[in-house]
Amino acid sequence: MLTKTAIDRVVTAALDEDAPWGDLTSTALIPETSTATAELVAREPGVFSGGAVFEAAFRLTDPAVAVELLVADGAAFERGALLARATGPARSILTAERVALNFAQRMSGIATLTSRYVAEVAYTGARIADTRKTTPGLRAFERHAVRAGGGHNHRFSLSDAVMAKDNHLAVLTRDGTSVTDALRAAIARLPHTTHVEVEVDRLDQIEAVLDAGIGTIMLDNFSLDDLRTGVAQVAGRATVEASGGVDLTTVRAIAETGVDVISVGALTHSARALDLGLDLRVDL
């Protein structure tokens, strides 16, 4: 969940980065008594995300700026839609506008891209999930945007679940211990509430991993035929996640193999910022 504490921490850092010693331009050119209204307008259709972050940029700059959010996070909109409005001291609005707009564009871009993936897999039963391929420091923001787009979150951090990949397994079995026995021993040391996921990249690895009693098996970079075979082999004994080679042209076919989850790094690492504009009107 995206908390106010997390929002304020990140937005404060962004404002400090953008105006470390104040906004020299606005202070020099804009009368202190001037007031203005800025409207967040969509230049293209999309799905909105980042309303609370947009509001925080103005609030943390100057509590005298009032922000009205006109659409909710997760709402779809068309080109020309009015999304939010900020009213108050013109200097403060001009100081905060870039940071507010950057976050709204970035988060709405992620939400919009996610919604396209979700639409592609409609009625297949597959869930679209993000990955840890996020912008350092912005993971909570970007993962909130994925949810706004109808997607789901994978583990938030390395602290949240066990996820063994090929390099982990190579170290775990270096002394000749079988994958099954090594995983069973590791699971026995974990709290019963800890979820365990294991990545495999070949069909012949599946049975040994399942025999350890893991919760999720990731089929990494499998062909469509191998995904279908893998799903049949797992036969409901674990959640099946597909990863690798996923884009908007392939995700439907991957979903139709019967996997439960499709993880898509592109949701966060390759989303284009949505084209939103902030139109300013001077009131006084």
C-alpha cells in the first residue's frame, strides 16, 4: 500500500532536488501576491495513477495550495480530460508543477501500459504481475501504478518471500546435495508462513522442485509448447508463473497455456510517461 509517509518522503526529496535553494525564477518574476489555477489535462487517453503524489507535491511546497482530484486512481480517461486542479499562490504552483507532473506522467504511464496487458489476457484466468525491475527509490509508487492499471504485485522486496533462481540453486547444491533435498532442508528452517518460489528453465527440472513442496514454480523463458507441457506436469501442485519473452504481442498466447501468473518486467522498466499537461491560468 502506498502510504502518506512514503509519499511525503519521496516527494520531499524530489522537491529538494528540483529547488534546493528555492525557485529563483518564480521568486524573481512572479509577484508574491499573485494567485493562479493549474489544471492537469490529458493530451492522450490512458489510465490515471498518482493522484495522492500529485497532491503532495503542492501541499509540501505550500499548504496554501488547494488540490482537487477530479478522477480516481485506476480511472480510464480520454484525450482532453481534466484530471486535477491546483489553486493558490502562483509562485508555489510554479515551483511544484514539474515534480507533480513528472510523477503523474510516470505513474499514469505505468498504469496505462499495465491495463493493456491486463486487457490482452482477459478471460484466461492468468494474472499479470510486476517484478523488482523498478526505479530505485520509486518502487512503492510504481507498484501502486501497476495496481491502478489492474495488475498485481510480485514480492515487494528480497525480505518478503523466498525466490530461488538458477544462481541460488547452483550454490545450494554445490556439495552434491540434490535440488529436492536442498530445498526441503531450506524450507524446514523457514517459518511456515513464508512463501517459497523456485525458477526453472527446463522441463526436466520441474519434478525435483515440486517434490520439495514449494508454493510457486516459475517457468522461465519456456516456449509455448513447453509451457503447456509444464502446466500439465505441475497439475495443480503449485502456482505456475511464466516469465521471459513477454510483450503485448505474446502475452495472450502465454496466458492461454494455462499458467496462473505472468510476470512482466516491462510494466515498470519500459513504460513510457503518459502525455499530460499542466495548464496555468493567473487569477490575480
